[in-house]
Amino acid sequence: MKRRLKQQPQNYNRFTEGGDEDDAPVARKPSTISNMSLLDRLSEGYARIMCRMSGESRLRVYRKLMSLLKNRFSLMDSLDRVFDIISNNGKNPGEPMAMAISAWSRSLRNGDPFSVAIKGWAPSREALMLSTGDVSHLDEALENLIKVTEGSAKMIAPMVNATMYPAFLSIMVVMIIYGVGAFLVPPMAEAAPGLRWTGMASDLVVFSTFVQENWVFIFSIPPVAFFVIWFTLPRWKGKSRAWFDRMPPWSLYRIFVGVSWLLTFSALVKAGTPVSKAMRALRADANPYLLERIDRSLVYINNGDNIGDALLKTGYDFPDPEIVGDLRIYSELDNFQEALNKMANEWLEESVKQIEQKAAILNTVAILSVVAIVGWAVMGTFEMQDQISRAIA
């Protein structure tokens, strides 16, 4: 039989002066900002950074809280029990997540909602999604948050595979080019001074001279290209960006941002947030790329268009032309919330496959580039040897 506790009000605290002091670890007693030492402030600052960076740790806490709330535990009692687990029954209160839970409890005792309590400890998007669930439906808000976070995480691995291996092969191409031009061709050219090279041998000699004179430029190409791509992905805006969104790596980024946006938007709408309010709320955590698309859509939404028509009129094909078409249809249905949630989850699975397919194409192109350069160098070397042999004969 499941043991159920009597639900307590949100500001309930079993570690107050009137509570059972025997059950409370000394480390659990709250400290206020005014009496925190410099070391305490540094420890909390470090814990905030670690908590924000550790998405999986936060998810584990959210799952435990959701499970307890669904079994009718109060939020304060749920936090107390999760604290006991994370801190090993109070033996390790300095663990970053334990410190986070302790800070959340203090904030709740001060009357703040849970979405406010986690600010600074979690990304603003998580606080936004949890704000729709305070207080009676916090378990549902946590469930939606977990689904969105796990869905976004599914995109990370294929995104990394789609970019890292081609990047490695690109660096290899540069190294091969430099090796051929600086170490392979010069000794062969010196073996036959004054020889007039023809065909591929002539191309290889000219190429070798270019490499030796411009090796700084050649080696700067990969880092400059990677920096430009990294810098433009979240910042580049305008119609020109919409055109480049059709080709990788920008197309991969559009899919990633589009899926994350649609999952979050779907969760907010499912929680009862109006479309226009949900779009405005998503502005808070948006980079310039996404912000432009949200703001442009809001112009048409405020003029009475539904979300599908608004996205179509922006001309950005965001998040995806097919998704925009589906949204135009589903926006007119009575069960828009359920249809939107189903569409978001289905597109997540399809997008993972799309990214994997694009990654395979990029990897193939990169491999073929390496093979082509090596083959060209080998054929040119053979031709140089042949011309040297004919000249000596």
C-alpha cells in the first residue's frame, strides 16, 4: 500500500522552530542572504553554474518531484525528500543540486512560486514552462518540461555527428594539401631542375609553389570558416539567411531550433496559454535568429492571423514548410492543442532522421573530397616521375 502524506500548504516547512528538529539535518536550516559569508556566496555561485550546466541532473530532480506530486505530496515535502536523496540524508549538503533544492525551498517559504524559485538555477525557458503549472498543475508542467528537454536532447547527438566528422575531414584535407605541396613535390622538382612540366605534373608543381608561399592562408581557412559558421548560426537574420537555411549547416540549425521552438510552444499551448501570449513568452529566451521569426509572426498574429498563416506570411519557411502547412490546417480545428502536441512529437522523430540523413550526405562529401585530393596528388606524382624518367633517358 502506498503511503500518502496529508497535503500541506505551499509555505509548509517541517524545519521551522515549531517543527520536529530531530529529523532535520543542521545543514538544512535556511540561511538568508544577509548572514551569508563570502565563502557561502562563492559556493552558491558555483552551485548555480553547475546546476545550470547539468541538464541531466535537473531532469532527475524534476522527475522525482513530478512523481511525488502526482502521488499527492506537497511541493515542500517533495523538495525535502528529494533533498534527502541528493544530499545522502544531509551528509553532503554542499552538492550543487542539494544547494539548489535548499535555495528553492527558501524561496518558496518566502512566498515565491516554483517558477520564480528556480530562476538563476535553471535556464529561463524552464522557468517559463513551469510558470504555467503553478501551483495546482505543477506536476503536469514538470511532465511537459521533461518531454521538451528530452526531445531537444535527442537532437544533440545527430547534430554533433553531422558537424564534427566533416570538420575533422576538412582539417585532414588541409593537412594533405600542405603535405603534398611542401614535402612531396619539391624534392621531385629539384631532381629535374629546368624541366618543363606538362599536364597534371605542371598543375602539381604550380600548386606546390602556391602552398609554400601561402601556407598561412591555407591553414587559416578551417578555423575562419568554423568561426563564421558558429557566429552566424544564432545571429544571422534577414531574407538572405532564409535562403541559406536550405543548405547545411544552416539547414541543420533551422531544424534544431524549429523543433525546440515547436516543442516548447506546444507545451505552453497545451497548458492553456493563448497562442499570442505563448509567442511573446518565447521571446525571452530567443536568440536573434529565433527572435526575428517570432517578432515577424507576432505582427500577423496581432492582426488576426492564426499561427500557421502568420508563419507563412513571414516568408522564412520556419520552422519547416510542411509544418507551416500543417499549422494552417490545425489552427482551425477545435482540438488544436492535442493536434499541435502530436505534430510536435512526430516532427521530433522525423527531424532526428532528417539530420542523420543530412549528416550521412555531409560525411560522404567530405570523404569523397579527401579521396579526390589524394587521388589527384598520386596521379600527378606518377606523371612527374614519368616525365623525369623520359628526361633522363
